[in-house]
Amino acid sequence: MNVVVAAGKRFEIEPFHSMQVPQYSNFRDADHRQFKSDLDHYVTQLVLDNSLRAKRDTVEVLPKTKDQLRTYVSALRQCVEKANMSAAKREALLKKLDAFESELEKRRLNMIAVARLTYLVLSVPGTVWASVDITHKLTTNIMQTVAEAKAAEDETKQISAAAPPKALSPPRETPSPRPPFDDDLDDDVPF
């Protein structure tokens, strides 16, 4: 509880920001169970929100498109092997290509993996490549193929535009404080 409340205070996340960690001597088992239950409520909302956001950043790649991407990666691999660069740099790029190919085995391709591969390939100075034009063309083809797959998926699934994240809802409504006396006090006191 101390760690969660401290993080809530640091990042100004309500309701944890306004909570006080109870003194150890006043902390009961029921308090801990209630706090854990409330925390589970918030964590569940965050997990679901992150899942929806993560799905928007991926694309389902059909087998034909995967084959096309593998062809581009294979050609990029040949460019890396022929390039005039240090063995360490070559090995690092080949590992990145291997990692990207393993991403292609998943049901959905993470677009960040595509961006990462593109960034790494394009960060290598042009003078070390056997053919700069081929390397740039292959990288562009990978990005375009994935972009076309994402556009087709968005068209068919009618995914709504990215909405701003919803505010987390509390686990229960806080009852409004009752006034100490009713407003309509009458003078008919029976004594």
C-alpha cells in the first residue's frame, strides 16, 4: 500500500494522491483487503485500456503479405551481408532482421517493430551499403506493405478513431455527506 500511494502522490493519480498511508499500529487486515480490492478495480481498467491501445498499434498480416515481407527482409539481409561495415555492426543488423522475422510469426505484427527496423536500417550511413538505393527501396517497401495492410484492416473492421483514454472510475460511489439535521425541522417536538 505504501508503494502504490507513494506512486499515486508522485504522479498525482487520484484517489491515491489524496490518501494517507495509515500508521502500522492502526492498520487492520480489513483495511488491507479493501485497499487491495480497490487497487484490483483500477488495475483491471488500466489493463483493458492498454489492451485496446496495443491492438490499434498492430496489424493482422495475411500469409501473402507475410511472404512479401519475408522477401524484402531476405533481400535486406543480402544487402547487410554485402555491405562494407564492421563485423559487429553487421552482426547487430542481422540480429535485428532475425527479430523482425520472428515478429512476422505472430498473428498480429506490431507497427513499432516495423518502425524500429526501419530506423535501424536507415541509421546506417549510406556509404557502407553495397547499394543505397536498393536498401532504401526495400525499407520503403516494408513500410508501405504494412501500411496498406493496416489501412485494409481499418476499412474492414470499421475501427473508430482513437478516442482519448477514459478516466478511471472509482470502485464505488462516495456517498454525499448528510447534513447533521434535516432542513425541515418543525416545532412540534413531542415532550
